[in-house]
Amino acid sequence: MKTLISADNVWALWAVLTGIAAFSIWAEQKYQWASKVTGCVLALAIAMLFSNLKIIPVDAPTYDQVWDYVVPLAIPMLLFNANLKKIWKESGRLLVIYLISGIGTVVGAFVASAALKNVIPEVYKPAAMMTGTYTGGSANLVAMADAFNITGDLVTASVVADNLLMALYFFILIGIPTMNFFLKHYSHPIIEQVEKEGNSGEGQTRAAQFWAPKDVSLKDVAFTISISFIIVAISSEIAGLLSRIIPTGNLFLDLLNGLLGNKYLIMTTITMILATRFADLFSSIGGAQEIGTFLIHIFFAVIGVPASIGLIVTKSPILLVFCAIIVFINLAFTLIFGKIFKFDLEEMMVAANANVGGPTTAAAMAIAKGWDRLIVPAILCGTLGYVIGNYYGILVGNLLMGW
């Protein structure tokens, strides 16, 4: 089908994709409505609009390049701060309730899959994606989509359902600390302190607060990009080797082959080890989070391209139910076990947010609420989620695929 920009016009397509990503990031930090929608969803929506208006093609080699190169490079960059020692030391109590909340995500994925397996074909695919993203963030959804060869249509429908559900869920998480029932039955010392001291906003969007300018040198950019290339190259070779030498034939061997033969799992492990062993080096490299997040926005533009309005209307509603089951079981685990182990209400809300939305939204919630002491733990726990999200997602996906 003829489009304004042809499929072989590589430079023009890259210009469109990067422009959409840049605009989405700018809008998220500039306007409150865009901050609530999130830059990733905005990038997806704009690309979907462009393809439906026949401005760009629905299929092109450029999009394959994003899947093959941009996505793998983004993953290590987002894990440069995954220092396990620091996460354990500084996250304190929040880490414990965060891990409990993550178990709720895994349980929710199995419950949702069992309930909807007859209406969602290959239910292990959305289960893997949602487990990954509801343990870590968008980077994990991207990794699971590539790991299980999930089509762009299903990814787009899942992302739309996911973000519709997350918008509702975040309103719930923000509202729970204001409800008398929860204030009566859960301890909330930080809320009480904020009410005493008062809380004045800075007039910025949450995204602008989180992505405040930082010092980034030429060396930082060089190290970020080159280290990521090295990690991806080594991980791809190791994963390919293990995939060839580990036999298949039964559930255990299939699972082992799927785990150890997955390049995203290998690159996650390698980056985590390096970030922990050489913490001073990796923590001193500026710009890794920013570059990685920009690359993820490019990916979201790409997955929006093949989407049709009809697809979203027909597929997203049932996927919305699928996501809702996972998310609310996550919340139930958080509230029940948080009560049993006497966690504060603020800790539970931030932990649940860090699971479902990742470090950015968890930190944004802490900032917006004035829970300053939870900002750094939220970021650290959310960063850990980028690590374990890939493990959880691949484990759940392979187990469900085997069954």
C-alpha cells in the first residue's frame, strides 16, 4: 500500500521515529496531560496515527533494525545502576515488601492465564510480557516481546491495555493513602509528617522532576554506548552457544534451554554482575538512563506502527481484563502481607507502584506525595525490577508454554 514515506526510505523513517520519541519525551515533561499519559504511550499513539494516515508504512526494514539493535542496546544502559549491594543496603524495608509484591505479580500471571486461556491464543506470550513489565518496567516488556517472538499486533494491543489499566491503577495507588479505611488500619508516619510540615508543589510535571538535567561528558556517552555494545555482543554469543548445546525434549530441558539460551537473560545477568562488581565505574557514568530511555521511546513508536484501530477495539478489552487480574492480585499481596509484616502504608504503595510502573513512576509518586525519604529506595527497588523482571517473565512464559 502506497504511503507518503516509502519502506525503503531509511533516513526519512529514522527521522520520523526519533522525532516522535523526542517529541513525546518533551511533551511528557512540558504538559501535565502528557505526563499522565506518559511519553511511551504518546510515542505509540503518534506512530499509530501516522501509519493509519498512510504517512509511514506498516512494515519496513528500519523497524526490524530497531528490534535487532536498538532494543538490545537499551537494556544494559537501563541496568548500569543495578548494584545489588547498594540496592540491599539503601532500600531498607521497602525492598522486602517490593519482593513480596513481585510474587503477587507472578501468581497473578498464572491466575489470569488459567482464567483466560480459552479466549487468549498463546496466552503465555502476554503472560511473559505482563510479568516482566509488572515486575520491572517497559524495558522488560520489550525484552519479553523479543524473547518470545511476539508479533507487533499483540505487543501493541497489550501495551494499550497495559497503559489503560496502569492509568486507573495509579489513580488507585494515589487515592488509597487518602482513604479513611486504609488510614485507620495501616500505619502511615510519613503522611502524618507531611501533613504537619505542609507540602508545596514546584509547578513541574512528574517527568520533568525525575529527568532533571545532569552532568554528562563525552566520556560518559562513549562508555555508555561502547559498554552496551560489548555486553550485547558477548551475551548474544553465550546465549547462542548455550541454546545449541542444551538439549530439549521435556519440560525441564525446554525450560532450561529457554532460560539459559535467552540473550536478554544473559545480558541482564552480565550487566548486573558488572554493575555490582565495578559499582564506582558504572555509577559514575552519566547519561546511561537517559540514552536507554530514549531508545525505549523509539521502540514504542515502532510497535505503534502496525496497529489498527480495529485491532485495539477487538483485542485490547480482553487483554485489559488479563492485566487487571495480575495487577490487583499484586495489590492484594502487597496489602495483605504488608499488614501481616507491619509495613507502613506509604511503603506498600510505593512498592506496588515500583512493580507495576517501574522506578520512574514510583519515584514520581513519592515526589508528588512529598514522601522524600522513599524516593531513592523507590528508584533502587524499581531498578532491581529491571533485573528480576526478565527472570520472572522468561520463567512464567516458558512454564506456561510448556503446559
